[in-house]
Amino acid sequence: MLLETRFKKRKGYDLVVKRQFALEESCSGKDLDQTLPLNACLRRGMKINMSMIFVNVQILKGFCPRCKIETDAPEETTVQW
């Protein structure tokens, strides 16, 4: 519910509602357990990273799977959007 509220009227809201995202602790890189309530996984001041999960999308090399913006990054390069 916390994430749905934060993403309301923003890009990615539909993916949040469908729970198509992954959360990881920034220090350790460990995924947060999404079977637990979010407040059970977070501590005050904790920084987390969020990645969207795209299901059944056509992969376009050099393009973001969500917004279709082109990138000039070389192949085999990880690009954060």
C-alpha cells in the first residue's frame, strides 16, 4: 500500500499495482522478502533500491523496455533507467 500511494499518478504505477518489482537493500544487495509486510523489512534510515520487472515484453536492443527511449550504450552494458 505504501508503494502504491507513492506511485499514484506516476509512471510505473501499473507495475507497482501488479507487484512487478523487486526491492533490495542497497548495502548488502539482498532482496527484501515480499511475502512479509514492508514495514517488517525496513529500518529507519535504510536505503533500498527498486527495480521494475517486465514480463512478456519484446526485447529491443538499445531501448528501454518501458518507455522505448533509445540508448547509445555499447552492447553487453547494463543500463539503469
